[in-house]
Amino acid sequence: MATGQQWVLVEMVQAFYEAPAYHLILEGILILWIIRLLFSKTYKLHETYKLTEKEKEELIEEWQPEALVPPVSKDYPTLNYDVVTGPPSHKITINGKDCINFASFNFLGLLDNERVKQKALASLKKYGVGTCGPRGFYGTFDVHLELESRLSKFMKTEEAILYSYGFATIASAIPAYSKRGDIIFVDEAACFAIQKGLQASRSLIKYFKHNDMEDLERLLKEQELEDLKNPRKARVTRKFIVVEGLYINTADICPLPELVKLKYKYKVRIFLEESMSFGVLGDHGRGVTEHFGVNIDDIDLISANMENALASIGGFCCGRSFVIDHQRLSGQGYCFSASLPPMLAAAAIEALNIMEEDPDVFRVLREKCKHVYNALQGTPGLKLAGVPVAPALHLELERSSGSRESDMKQLRSVVDYCMERHVALTLARCLEKEERFLPPPSIRVVVTIEQTEEDIQKAVACIREAASALLIS
Amino acid sequence: MMVAVLTYMGYGILTIFGYLRDFLRHWKIERCHIAREKEEQKDFVPLYQDFENFYTRNLYMRIRDNWNRPICSVPGAKMDLMERATYDYNWTFEYTGRVVQDVINLGSYNYLGFAENTGPCADSAAEVTMKYGVGVASTRQEIGNLDRHEEMEKQVARFLGVESAMAFGMGFATNSMNIPALVGKGCLILSDELNHASLVLGARLSGSTIRVFKHNNMQSLEKLLREAIVHGQPRTRRPWKKILIVVEGIYSMEGSIVRLPEVIALKKRYRAYLYLDEAHSIGALGPRGRGVVDYFGLDPCDVDVMMGTFTKSFGAAGGYIAGKRELIEYLRSHSHSAVYATSMSPPVVEQIITSMKCIMGEDGTTIGSERVQQLAENTVYFRKRLREMGFIIYGNNDSPVVPLMLYMPAKIGAFGREMLKRNIGVVVVGFPATPIIESRARFCISAGHSKNMLDQALNVISEVGDLLQLKYSHHRLQLSSARPFDDDVYEDIDD
């Protein structure tokens, strides 16, 4: 209404006259400043100069990318694979020569087992080969559920979860729990799959010297002091220790009882990777926890792949339901990938059956390992890395020539010499540029339960011959 | 508009209930079914933040029975499901022991129908199982490289029309282990908005800079390319070492096909490299089943890195990368998978060889090309009928992945359950695989579906759609939905 407006206007004008001078001046300056900002030209920080269209076209024309991949020379050592014709079992035909297999991780000799093959065949006739879908979308078969429950019963844990690829098991498990801001303490000799899992998790990684509990304790103490300075942050920062049961790079065992003590003292969780020790250590093959007599509930997560002792494909994690159930929704390799083909799961179930029926195989395997360990001591020019109970040992050069390439060539000549004499060995392979702590070049010697006394003696004699002929010169 | 409002309301109500239930659980008024931390470890830093699992506890648990449904037969066009019952609202499941037989399978990625347990593929796989065993127990570079692997790789190269190929044991791992081998620090990855988790993980692990362009939007891609070349790396202004464009053939949640001719034109103009992930499109698109390159009639040499999986159209498992000889030689020595991961299992390799021969017609029959044609026909028919009924469908007309929009959270659970009651198995997806208001049901057409099965499925979908009011579209053909089929329209024609 007119009177209302007028009345307000009169009040306004009155206020204008009554206001103190500095107030009016301040308001005036502010209004002028706003007007100036409104009309000034905006500029982005990184485009303080503008390129003309012609200049842009020139830049685009000039730019030359690198080649997609650098060329690889014809005689690059890892380019030409050794070709195996026929089944990769105890007697293996490699590059046309029949050899005794001292190179594949077939610890319990189950690659060639008739029962396992029959079960896989029966499963193939029922389900076909592939699963055509991830676990969430009709890719869960009753075989998967059975294998998971069998594995959890075998390892005496609450639950187990199955992955379709051994490498992806630990590489998906670590980032599911540890995120940016969390802290992980890892052994220096951790395998590549663990390193990829660590990289994917974006957490803060602290390496401690291989199997050195004092170094680990020092790092934990430092972290404790940090936590005291900032208790709010410490309350939400999770801490993990990731170790392997039997290290694939150095063939020795982690000191698990001390680790469990450190766990409760400094309140960190332990993730144990048991790819090499599952089905090898312990009275019943349950791995390094059984070997040391540690209560399995003390380990938060055990991850293993089924490609070594179980002679199948894939991997699994086991532990308490509280821990494992989380991976069903957040394990990347579980949710976004097709499930394990059912015939491979059926083969793994049968392999587990065989392991449970005859626990004596583990003792026999350990004796053979000890035997080979003792026999290979004192090889001229080579030194043996590992512990007597490890089934996959490393033979390193006693005196390195200084260049990794020439070391590899020398070791390769030893391997070739042995292959000529029908003993199949292999070089331990790794990606030189990607590994954090590069292990020295070595020959991998694998002990399996199918090797007889004379096989072992022949192999040892062959290696000694090769070493003295080619390395001592 | 109305639908969007109702969807947000639905989520709002669920969130409020979620907070209420959490409150009750915290004060122990309601019994808590969640697994608990160990007593001795109660004073450790908690493994999960409570808030992270809010969605899981309160929304996902209600409709959990639509996923992880166990099956006990071949995942073919029809399957047998194990019946599950839950007495405590989906916290635990029990198996009643009964089997639901002959459920029409619209969920498995069985595009060409090779998921079968009889026939030449299964026979040769059986032979190989008995001869070679199931496992390999060594890596490709050590002693796990079998002659069958080499033969399969040569065959894949022939199939795709490229110089050479290399195969890996897991499709997910193929991406996450080989992208880091190709690009590294100082390189740029331009990836589509809706790329799969494996591509995102591979890009992150490589350490290069990642820039995202809008889904299938060529202007957005060109803008990013120009900006990248002109301005170089951020802060140091050095030129980029390489630019890699990462796209997929068919996007699994949208059903859309990549605009390959335009991407290749852009790539040639700006000298970038193209990484094409054909996980869903290999075998499923194209007149000869050779994937999206065949569909557009382009030259496979234009795509620098062709990647695909064997899980979907070949009924096996694993992935491959194919391209020029130099690329594959580099990958043989530098790929993470070749050095550290066990090689593929022999029967799986045999299945790939046989099914590929079948598709190429090298086994002397025409089964392969018939299946490719059948899939194309099924796809077109299914999509046409759904659109006529009034549903909103996403994706390209030729893609066998058909997402049907549901939008509201309650309908996700209801749709899945109603379809199962009527003996049809479908896949429903919600957040976080899709944006929160765009939940959908996704159908995967197979060459194994006969026209009868498709008609049966379509009738049921229409019924459920009426029941749940899912026919959001305004372009409905009154003919097919309003009246029953056997009516007077065709009487005069028959006479």
C-alpha cells in the first residue's frame, strides 16, 4: 500500500541522517568495491596468457608421442618362453626333452592325480566349463559354496571366501580393509602380489627388514609416539602387519609367535599370506599357524592361493566372519570378476579330500625337503638360500659378477646344462624395474613328493657338475 | 519428474528408518545380527567405520536375496536354482534342499550359448582334462607355458585379424596388470565416465594422470585431448609422453556401444593410442561375431590395444590382449601376469580353442554363424517388444545388454522377487553400481534363448510391470499392451 511504502521510506531516510559518518563512508566504499568486482574481467590462474587458435594447431601438429611400447630385442632373455608339450607333471617334456620336474610348485603331486581329474571331469559334464557371470549375478554354484565351507572347516576358521585367480586374492584383500590414511607394516621380502595390493590401498607403507623383529618393534614404537601426539587421528587410523608364512623370494619362515606378541602389545592386526606354506607346513598341512602352534583366531586374515599344493587355480581368504564377510561386497577381485570355473573348484575339493585322508604326506614331504637341502649344501660356486623345511629353495651365485644381466646368463647356462641331462630347473623370474627390493638372481629348486631318491640324487649330481663346469673357471 | 521425486522420497524414508534401527541396535532394544569383533581385540582401532556400512546394513540387507543366488546346473538359457529361505529378514539364509527347475536365465553373460556341458567343446575339454590335468603350478615365464597356450594365442590373433595376442587367466587381472605395463608416470589416460572397475584400478596402479570424459561424448573427449596437448603436464608444462584413450565396446550397465569410428578419427588426428576393452562385445556384436570393430566395419589395426575376455561369449574364463607384434612381445617380457601369476588351466584353454573355431566356422559347421545371427535377431526382437510395452530401456538398439529402468528402491527388491516367483531369473542393480536414482534391471540376451522363451519372459515382464507400475514411457503402442493377443484384428486377413 502506498502509505506503508511511504512510511518505510521515511524511516529509511531518517536512519540515513541519524547514522554516524564513518558508517556511511564504510558502506559507500564497500558498494563501490562490489561494483568494481562485478565489472572487472575474470581470469583463470593458469591461463594468464591466451593462445590463439593458430598457435594451438601448431602445438598439436608438432607434438609427437613416444612409441606405445619400447622395442624389445630379439634375444631379450625373457622373451622366448620354454615350451612344455604335454602335461606339466613329474615327468615333463620341455623344449622337446623329457625331464624330471624340479621346477613346478606341485608340492603334493596332485597335478597328475587320477581322482582329482575324475572329479573335474564329472563336474565338467554337469556344469560345463565357464560360469558366465560374477558371484553376485548367478555365478555362485553349489560347488563354490561347498569349497568355501570345506576350506573354512579345514583351516578351523569361521568363514572362507573364494577368488578365481591366485594373484588377485591378496591384491584385492588388502585394499578392502586398508584405505588412505591407514598404516601397513610390511616385510621387505614380500611378494609382488602383496606389493600391488599395497599400492592399490593408498595407505602409508612402512617396510621392516626381512624377518627382523627388532626393526619392526622400532617402527611400531615410533608409531606409538606419533599416536600419543595426535590421539584423535590415532583413534581412526587402522594399523596392519602383512607377512608371508613361507616367503617365495627367500624361502624362509616368518617368526609368527613373536608377531602375535607384537600384535597384542601395539594393537595392530595381522594379515598372513600362506601361498607357499598351505599344504606344506604343519602336521595336517594347515600352514604356518599349525607349524608354530599359534591359535588361528589370533590371525585376522589368512590368504592363500590354491595353485601350489592344491594343484588347482584360484585363491581363498579365511578368517572370522567379522573380517571375511566385508570382502563379499568390497573385494574388487571378488565382486567385479567372473567366479572360478566349477571344475577347478571340484578339483580343489578332491585335493582337500586327499590331504585330509592322508596327513602322512606332509611328514614325507618335509623329510624330502630336508634331504635335498642337505644334499645341495656345498655346491661349488652356488649358495643355497632357504630353510630345511622349505619346498622351494633358491640357488644363488656365491660371487656375483656385479651385473645382473651376466649373472642371469650364467645361471641360465647352468639351467640349460641340467635340461640337457634331463633335469628340469628354472630361473626365478621377477620384474626388475617394478620390484621394490629386488632379490638376487637365483635358480629355483622345487621339491615335490613324487620325486624318488634316485631322482634327487641325479638332480643334485647334475647341478654340482654344471656348477663346477660352468661357474668355476 | 514425478518419478524422481518419489525416488528421493523413498530413499529418504529408508534413511530415516535406518537411523532409527541403528539407534535401537545401539541401545540393545533390537537384537543385533551383525558379526562382532573378538573380545580380546575390542580396544583395537575399529576395522570398519560405522558410517561406511550404513548403506549395507540398512538398505542392502533388505533386498539381499536378489543377489548371490546359487545355481546347480549349467548357466545356459534355462537353469536350476537352489531354493533359499530366510527366517530373519535376510541376515542368514538356509537351503531348503529343493531345487527350482528350469528358470529362464536372463542374467548370465552367455551371449552365444557356449555355456553347455555337451557338444564338441565339452568333449574336447574333457579329453584335455584327462590328459593334462587341471592345474599348471607355474608361471608363463618359468615352466607353465604349454603348447596349448601358444596355439590358443595364435588362434585369438587370427580371430581378431591382428598380428598377435596374449592370454591371461582372469579378465579383471588382464586390465589391472597390463595397463601399468603400458603407461606410467608422465603419461595421460583419458577414460570414459562409466568404465569398469578393472580399468579404473589398472589406471590408478599405473601412476599416470587420469582425466575423465563424459560418457560416449566425443566433444568432451576432443576438448580434453586438445587441452592436454596444448598445455602439457600440469605444473611442469612438459609435453605428455603418451596419451591413452580407454573405452569399452559395450558398457555393461548402460548397454550403449562406443562410437568407435569417431574415436578412431580423433585418435588419428591427435596421435593418441586407443585401448578398447571388448569384454561384453567380443562374439556378441558384428556380422561375423568379431566384436565392435566388426560391427562398424573398421580395420582392427587402427585399434592399438584390443583387450577382451573369454568369460562372456566363449563360455570359459580369462582375458586376452591383442595388437601389433611389438606390443605383444613387450607384454610377454614385462607384463606382471606373465612373471608372477600362474598360467591358464588346460581345459579352459581347450574350451576357448574349440568355441573360437566354432564361431569362425573352422570346425566345418555353420553353428557359429547361426548363433551370431540368432543373437542379433533375439536382441532386436526383445528390445522392440519391451519398448512397445512402455518400459524405459537404455542402450543401443543392437546391444544384447538391455537395462530396464526401475528407479525406485523398493521396486528393485520387488521386481527381482516377483520375477523369480514366475520362474524367471533376472539381475537387478542399484547403488553403488549405478547412480542412486537410476536403479535398473539388466537383461542379457543369449543365442540359446528360443523365441518361445523370449515370449514367455516378455509376457511375465509385462505382467510384473503392470503390477509394479514400471511402464514409465509415454511412447506406448496401445496395440500390444491393451488388448490380449488372440483377438479379431487378424480375422479378415486369414480369410
